[in-house]
Amino acid sequence: DCPDQAPRRGMAVRLQPERRFRVVPLDRELARWLHDERPGDGLRIIAGRHGCGRTTSALMFAVEEVRRNGIRVLTAPLTWFDSSDDLAEGLGRYAVEEAMFPEDPLQEDDGGPPILLILELLENMSRAGQVRASAALEFVRSALDFIKKVEAGGVRLKVLITGWEQVVQMVEDELQLQGRALHLVPFYVPSSRRGRYFDPENLLETDQRAQWQRRYTAASGFESPGFREIFENDDFISLTADPIDAYMAAKSLERGRLVITGKTSEYDLAEDFLKGAYERTFDDRRPYRWLFFMDEDSFVRALEEVAAAVWHTRPRALSLELIAERFRRNGLGGVWKSFTEQAASGVLGLASARFIPPEERRGSPGVHFSFVHQAFWKYLAVRR
């Protein structure tokens, strides 16, 4: 439902001491790092705000490297591991039990192609009761130690971590990782905002909003003069700066019920997107209709309740138990079962929400629930 959100764009690498950013092509920078066989440089981190395409960029890069160079890729969700897991042991067990490797590929050099390990640094991660920032810091430290251990055994390992901008900046400063943390830039940066960037290749001259619009049209078949206009007009930069923003704008235009002007805000798009999410979930012509039923008012109130709960338990994640209590307290107990079934099935992805059920959180009680799009989350919280 969301075709080709990969940025295919420049990255910004923090420089010291000026704290300016050198802009480099994403795929080229990662490929250079991946195929550098010198030890001691096995870590890269991709940072960016929610919905900017961090993990999608990493995965599409990995797919291209598998196709071109036959590398081995292991993607491991951190929610799978116990909080007490040794990273090396946990990853080895995951590779065999879940990723269908015949044996632990990290134990010794088998002469095969390099291994690219992709991990997502969740903003709500917590290990052994530690606060989130400390847990993220500890995890990256563990990853650096893990890389050294694996390299000592002769295995060619590269670790690519994706994470939320604020968390990565804290880790980057604390561990002095400048040059190893790469920060995604928006699809388009106006000339008036380029002072913080060092761009010797003039990469920021490329307006990638138009590229994304053409890809969306090719994938979905949707086209209209108004669609092209919002991806070419600087008045709409705030609505098309990142993949998730562009997707919400495209869906609103495709529905044809919102007239987008220079005064249209992210919250206008969020309201229209919310109505579209309900229709795509429960419309008689849609495949999910037979699975669940909730009237539109209950659907909206349920998401509002979750958003309000997230607002009060920032950073934006919370347990299912806390949400259940809010539902009961605010007269939504009758739709609780249907709502959790929807969440577990993945249907709520249509509403820009993310849900990780208990069975995928081996070491943590409860679940993880968060909103991918910041404006959408805030809009729901304000409605509540």
C-alpha cells in the first residue's frame, strides 16, 4: 500500500569541530564502507526522524548488495532478545532458530562473503530496568565490543544500526562516533537552509520530491496535475519532506476529498488520512472487512485514546496493559478485543501505527505500540 518509500538521496555526515554536515550519496557511502576489508571500522548508524525511511533505506541497500555481490544479510529485531542476552550469543541463536542459517555464521571464518547485520535501535528500548537513553548507549557499546570479538575470529562482519535522530545524537556524542553516524536529509533542502551543509558534489540541488512522485505514479497508477504540483512547489515542502509525509499527501489526493492549498497543514492531512485509514480497513470491498468490525467513531476514539496515552508516557511507546486500562476507564471496553485483534493482524499499519505483540518480545513483558508519523500522533492526541 506504500510503494517504494526508499529515499535514494544524500546523507549528512557530522564533521568536527564546525559541526557542519558533509553531504554524500547514501548507497555509495555505505558500499564503500561495506567492502572496506580493513578491521576496526565495522559500525555505521543511520539516523533520522520518524517516517524518514531509515530502516527502508538500510534494507533496500542490503537487497541491492545481495543481488550484485552475494553478501550475507542478517536482520534481527531487538524485541526478540532477552534483556540479559549476550549480544553475540543472542544473535547466533537467532541466526539458527529464526533466520534459517544452517549454523551460527558469526563463530568462525568460513571463507564466505561478508555478513551485513542490520539492527534497529528502538527509541523505547530498555534493558534490565535501565532508562532508555542508557540502554541505547549500552547497546551500541555492546555492538562495538561484539564487532571486535567477531573480527578477531576472522569473520568479515559489518553492523548497520538504524535509529531515531535524538537517540543517535546522544550516542554519537557520548561515544565519539562522528563520521560513523549518518544523518538522513529531507527530500529537498531549500537554498536558504543549506548553510549547515558542506555539499561539494551539489547533491542538494536535486529535488527528490519529484522523483518520489514519479515512482509513486508508476507503482500506483495515480496521476493528476494537483499531485505533480505539490511535489514541485516550495509552498508544500513541509508536506512532502520525508517518505511518510509524501505518502500521506499522496493518499489524500488519491481519495480526492481534500483540496490541498498553500494553507494546508500536516494536521489537515492527518485528519483526511485518518478517515482514509478507516475506509481502507473496513470498507466492504477491502479484504480486512470480514475479520473485524468497528464503527468509525469507535475506531477514531480508540486511536485517540492510544495517542493520548503515548503523549503521557513519552518517548512514544507504552504497554498494552496501560492502553487497556484507559479503554475501560473511558467507556471503550466493548471494543477492546476487536482493537487488539486488529493490532495483532497488522491492520493498524494502515493508520500509521506500529504494534509488536507479546510473542515477539521475548525478554520484555507486554507489548510495544507507537506511531510512525509524528504529526499524525500529535493530531490524534490533540483531538482527544
